[in-house]
Amino acid sequence: MEEARSEEAILIPDTLSSEYLEKVILSLPDGYRTVFLLTEVEGYTHEETANTLGISIGTSKSQLHHAKNMLKRKLASLLD
């Protein structure tokens, strides 16, 4: 069963270097960063992420949500 992808788009400025984007992602708290990388970069489902990390599916979803919000705030500050 395939999960629907999150509709929470993250706007990345064209002028942002990949190195800076990597630094922003790496600045996330450990749990947020790990869930973000597994689901959004590696393409794991929340079930796979939860099983890999030994957390609940709800925790995986929550941490991804918080990670995306934090990334949005950090990236939005670049546009100000």
C-alpha cells in the first residue's frame, strides 16, 4: 500500500546553494532530521521509517511535520 505524499511544499530559493540546503537540513534536531531524510530523501513510507527507528507511525508523521515546518521557517528567513 503506497502512502500519499505530503502536500506541505517547501519553497527553496533559486539562489540557495546545495551546500547551504544541506547545512539547514543537518541543523534539524536528530529525530526530525532522520525522519525527514528517510521519508523525503530515501522515499521510505512512514511504516518503514517507524520500523527502522523503533518508533510509532504517528511519531514518524509528527516528526516529519515538525521538520518541514522548521525547514520552512529557516528557508523563509532567507527571503526576508
